[in-house]
Amino acid sequence: MTLDYFRDYCLSLPNVTEDTPFGPDVLVFRVGGKIFALMDMETFPYVNLKCDPERAIQLREEYPGITPGYHMNKKLWNSVSTQGNVPDPLILELAKDSYQLIFESLPKKVKESLQ
């Protein structure tokens, strides 16, 4: 998985914005102002994605490249390797799931303004 490919995918989702609030090397994708993905732009070794807590545990048991979210809430976030030990289609699926989790958690007024 390349950063450009992942970036293009995230930006193809509705109402997604990107920024670098944690410095020039950390790229963040948001929906409704809330983060659903973040990663190091220089090396792109993994991407942090929000995940349903039960599924997060299952994924960590199944894939050695999926670990508790680095510098994130370990119950709700996973660090997903982009180095070939997690299938690219799964990475994109998890990014979309993260997007959906964040979108669904937005206040009704914000969701309505985005639709």
C-alpha cells in the first residue's frame, strides 16, 4: 500500500478533509472535523484507524500487522501495517469502517449539513 493510493482512497469518501495538525509529517483525514485516520507521511509504516472494540481484538488475533493503536485509545483504535502483512483490500475496508464509525458519531446537525 502506498501513501498516495491510500490518500486518494480516503479523499474519495464523502466530505473528507486532510490536514497536518500534529506537525508536517503526520497526515490526518477527517469527516465532520473528527479524525478517522492518521499516519506518518515520511515512512507510512502503518495507519491508525478507529475500529469496533470487538472487531479490533479479532483483527489483532488474526493479523500480526494489526496492533493496538499507537498513541491512541487501545480499545478503539488499531495501528494497521502498510508493509504487506495486511492485505490492501482489508486496509481500505478498515479505513471505510473507521470513516463510518466517526460519521455515525457526529451530532445530527453536523451529519445533516454534510449530506
